[in-house]
Amino acid sequence: MKKLLPFSLLCFALLLSSFVLRPESGGYQVGDKATDFKLKNIDGKMVSLADNKAAKGYIVVFTCNTCPYAKAYESRIIALNEKYAPLGYPVIAINPNDPVVAPGDSFEAMKTKKYAFPYLLDESQQVAKAYGATRTPHLYLLKRQANDLVVSYIGAIDDNSEDAKLVKTNYLENALAEIMAGKPASTSTTKAIGCTIKWKQA
Amino acid sequence: MLLGLGLLLALPGRSQQVAVIKFPELQKRLSRPTDTTYVVNFWATWCAPCVKELPNFEQVGTTYANQKVKVLLVSLDYASQLDKKVRPFVRQRALKSEVVLLNESDPNSWLEEVDAKWTGSIPFTLIVNNKTKQRATFERELSKAQLTAALQKFL
């Protein structure tokens, strides 16, 4: 017991330091302004955030054809667009995977999807890098503030990837409700498991 | 004779049982004040880069069998896939490292506690020695050389 106490103190200190000394990770944090992009949609047209002047914001989701987690969330992403596009927050899906590594994520394969929202190819992977996306699905909620689109929530859609019926906390929808009411999201960053983005091999 | 028969009978079933655990149990195991270096790899049968790097972890387990190194493979497959995917996979590959399945539905409730920097993509590897207070994490695929180099710093 005598030995345990200093150890548990150290554990606590380590735990504390892991929060305090958390290094700045690449990409956007909540509160950052999102820079616009111009990416090719599966219909061949180029899409920018600036195109839709009426949007109050965007649900930007990095996703793909191949990841089981992306597949598990596909119908939920479609439902999010159905529900929130009319409220001013449409979905923009971006596929960042290198088709050389993941052939199922080629532009041709992406075209088999028939979404009511853009499904964009991030060919250079620069947009995923700018956002700091690491996995699919990885979601960023943007809210228009004056002339800017401000990152207002980053993370998971909900707390149960396997079964939408077993979801207890709808992280994104809770955040959206607060943001649409003009408040900051009380839980503005969440973490989720996903497939690592298939980066181009150097 | 009996022993031989017993061994023979045990042989087909020699592949390990995969324990299904909750996060507090994993946390408890990883916080024990032991001088054994734990190499903990978070993976899943559906994760191609994870499956690709698994042999490296198996090899490390064999190479360092005589040293205080323990390889723990934490599957993030859904618990519902235990008999359908995970156990057959472990059996087919004859995995020697201990495999557990972490049965937690909300990663947001535990990812941060494994590592504050972990954004949630896998493969993810944690090497930890509680005696020497050393710790290293990798949110990416590791080659055999990279894994060995990382582990050497602990030995």
C-alpha cells in the first residue's frame, strides 16, 4: 500500500500532464475559420462552400465507400441531410482516400453513390489535411458567422456506430440544436473509431 | 498415454479464447506497476492496414519471448462479430499474442483515456512500461523495423 500511493500519484500526474501538455494537433480546432475549397463532385461539377449563399452552415463529413464504419453511417448521413438541409445545414461529403491504396474509393466507384448532397473527391488530400481529418467518417460542423464559416463541432455523429437504434447520445444533433439556437455546443469535440485515411504513399 | 491423448485432444482447440472485456478492465491491466513492457495494438478484422501489420506484432512477441515484453492485441470489432469474425480470424492466423475484444459502443467515452492525442483511427499502438514510466503511441501502421526500433527504446 505504501508503495502504491506514490505510484497512483504519479499516474494522476501523468494523466494530468497528458491534458495540460497536449500538443497542438494539425488541422482545425473548434473556433477556427474554415477556408473554402474547390473540389470535383461525382456529377463532374466543381463545388465550393461559397456556392451556396443560403446555407447557414455545413455538415462536412470525410467519408468513403470502403470503410465499414463509413458504410455503417451512410444511411445516417443521408438522414442528416434530409433533416438539416431544409434548416440551412446541408451535408457535404468528401472522400479523401487515395484510390491507389483503396481501389474501392476511385472516382468511378464514388459515382455509384446517388446522394442528394455533393460527394466530392479530395484528389490532392489537401482539404483533409487542412481540416485535420484522420479517419472516415470524420465530421466537421461549420456555422456561418458574418463572412466566415467557423468550425463549431468536430467529431462523431453519435455514440453507437453499429446500431443506430441503440444510440443513446446524438453528439452531432445535440451540438446542432445548441448552435442553431445561437449557443456554442456544450460538447464541441468528440472522438470516434474509424478507418485511417488512406494517404498517398510518398 | 493419457497425457498424450489429452495433448492430442487439446491440439485442435489450441487456438486461444478471445476474452471480451470492458474498458475499466483494460485500463486496470495497463496501469499495473509491472516492469513488463506492454505492446498494445488496437486493431480490427475489418481494418486492412491493421491486418497487414499484425505479423509484425506476432514476430515481436516471439523475438522478445525471453524478455519482459507482452504483446496484447485489442480487437475493436463489435462484440456481435466475436464468433463470426474475430475467433475464426484468430484461429486461421494461429495468433499467439493474447487477443481481447474491447466491448465498448461509445469510443468517445474511452479513447481519450488511452491517449489524449488519439483521434480514433486504427491501427493504433501503445507501448508502455509503468516501472520506467515510458510511453510511446503511434496512430499509424508500423513496419517491422519501426516497431522494433520503438520497442528497443524500452529495453
